[in-house]
Amino acid sequence: MTVGQDLHAYSLDETKMWAKKKKLSPGRVRGTKDGIQFVAEGGSDKVEEVEWNFFESALKRKKLAVYGTKEGWMRIMRKRS
């Protein structure tokens, strides 16, 4: 089975759970209004940590969702129709 066959949209609660398990935080790409991604513990020069409410509103504004598998693989992608 390939990863693509098992993808489903995570709820925000599922996203938070997997992020916590993986020691990831929501982040915004520096120099962008709402370019979002996850940032690893310890931070990054290119990504600043943001609050979950900012992350959620950026997902909605940009029509994105966090997709993943039951094993916890995650990716931010454009919402599927």
C-alpha cells in the first residue's frame, strides 16, 4: 500500500495530537503573511512558532487541510473536493 491510498483529512484535534507526539509546533514561514508549516522543537531560522488559532485560520483562508495516515504521517495540502 502506498501512503497516498491511506490519506484522510485530519481534524484540528488529530493534527494537534500528532504534532505533540512528533514534537512539532504550528509555524509561519518568516516574511510571509500566512505561509504555514510545522516547525520542529528548537525552532528554525525560516519558520516562527505561532498559536494554533492562527494556524487554523490560515488553513481556512488558504483552503488547506492537514492530511495524514493512521500512522501519523502528515502533510499540509489544498483541500480535496
